[in-house]
Amino acid sequence: MRDEEMETNKINGRVMKEGLVFYEGCDGFTVEELMRASAEMVGRGPLGTTYKVEMGGGGGQRALAVKRVRVGRGRSLAEEAKMQEGLKEIGKLRHPNVAGLRAHCSSHKEVLLIYDYFNNGSLHSLLHGDRWPGRIPLDWTTRLKLASGAAKGLSFLHASNKSKLIPSHQHWVRKIVREEEYWTSKVLDLEILRYKEMESEMIALLQVALLCLATTPQDRPKMSIVYKMIEDIRERGSRGRVSASPSVISVISEDTPNFTSS
């Protein structure tokens, strides 16, 4: 199809082409081109499948991550409008610790969510990927930095749209932690148990995680507080005087005696 035949409109700062809605940092292809592009499955989850898609060719080649999300059939017009409004709000969000939505395309049974493709792979693969002989695992300092970045990104999302996260594995984690003789092998990655001098930092981060798993939402800390807690653990560790419980508690000032839900 020729470019002059494409339906192109500007709507609220977005660009729409043949069902594709573009946001900041993405433009210049059609649904047909997206479907014809070389694709490699890189992940599968309960909501759908994620692909690495190579767009263009030569010097203009660009890799995108495309997630096909199953949304079911029979949505009402009101439900469709609500979903489109939600995607529009997500498309506006930009933060160094959040993957920005570049475009989306919806049909009666699925939604394509399009992001930049990151060559370093997923966090899960970095932490739990194939452990071949000679593999260099992520050290504890890097893992703690990643946890801090994730908390900072979540804090931004919570402040932007008041989204709520549903904690998982709550019962499992608490059971394992109560059985202290098993916590090193069941909760902590075996690859980091060699960092004995940083053990108190690991326990402190685990305590932060348990605060986030409180049964009552009102008892869970805001993500902005979680981020400050993790940064406190990092700073104390870098200064060589880490203390597990104080690391978790000291960041909470006297004027914030109670946690509020995020």
C-alpha cells in the first residue's frame, strides 16, 4: 500500500495509521508491515506472548518488542473506550526506569503493545537464565541497584496513575522466612550466598519485601518509601556499616508513623 493511501490523523498528540496508535518516539510503519516483519518469540505469560520484531532494513533497521495481549471478545463500546483511554494514559508516561509504550493496536480479541526492544534481555533471564559452566552471575551490588531502579520506576507509576499491584507468593515467602533454617537456600539465590560480608544487606532487603506483602493494603509502604529504604541499604552498605533492622526502619521519619497504600 502506498504512503498516500494510508489513513493518517492527529489525535491528542498521537498519530493513527491503519489502527496503529503511535506515541512519542515511534512512527513510520503500518500494521501490514508489522505483521510481515521478522519475529522471534522471547517470552510467554498468562496475558499473552512477547516477540522481538525487526522492522525496516539496512541502516534504518529497528528492533521492537511486541506483546500480544488477549483481551477477549464481546467488549462493549464503553469497555473499549475505557481500555483505549487507559492505553492513552500509559502512552504518555516517560521515565528512565519505565519502558515507554511506543504504539498500540487493538482488535476485537487482542491488543498489540509495542515497546523498544532491550538487548540485555529480561531481568528473569539475567537472574535465573541458563547457568552454564563459566557463567558470570550478577553480583549482589548489581542486584541491589536493579531493585532500587525497579522501585523508583514503580514509585513513578503509582504517583502517575494510582495503579495498584497485587502481591503474589505471599503465603509461600512468609512460610519460608519463618523457617529460618531454610531461608538461605529457599529465599536467596545460591549464586549470591558467597557474598557473606553482605548478608545483612540481603536480610534487610528481604524485610523490605515482607513489608510490601502485608495482608492489608493500608499496612504496605508506599513505593516512594520502599525506594528510600532500598537506597538507604545501598548507602549503608557502601559505607561498610550495614545493620539489617535499622536499615529498614531509619528511613521512615517521625512524621510518617503509618504506611498508606499506594
